[in-house]
Amino acid sequence: MIFQKRLKELRNAKGTSQIAIAAALGITDRGYRKYEAGDSEPTLSVIIALADYFDVSLDYLCGRSDDPARH
């Protein structure tokens, strides 16, 4: 649940669309929407790409830390 919440928060903070993120990651916009809605789980490679895209740590994105900084 926290993963989906963080995805949405990060997307809104960046001021970008689901379509733009999907295009940047090379995935379908439908696929990204499913990740954000919690209807599907991304692969590890997609999770890493999302963390890189938003410039946050994997621990933050996955809810293991409240500190978004990459170490």
C-alpha cells in the first residue's frame, strides 16, 4: 500500500503525468496506472527505474524508510 501511495505522491510532486512516466520508463501507461492503483506489482527492474526516475532510494519507494535521499 505504501508503494502505491509513494508513487502517486512522487508523481504529483514532480508535476508529471502517468503517461509521461510510463514513456520515460518504456512501459505502457496502463501498466503504470496498475502499479499506482495496486492492481499489479512491478518487476525489480521497473522498481529500480522508478527510484532512478524520481531520484529516491529504493527503501523510500518501498516504504522501508521515510528518508527519500539516496545514500
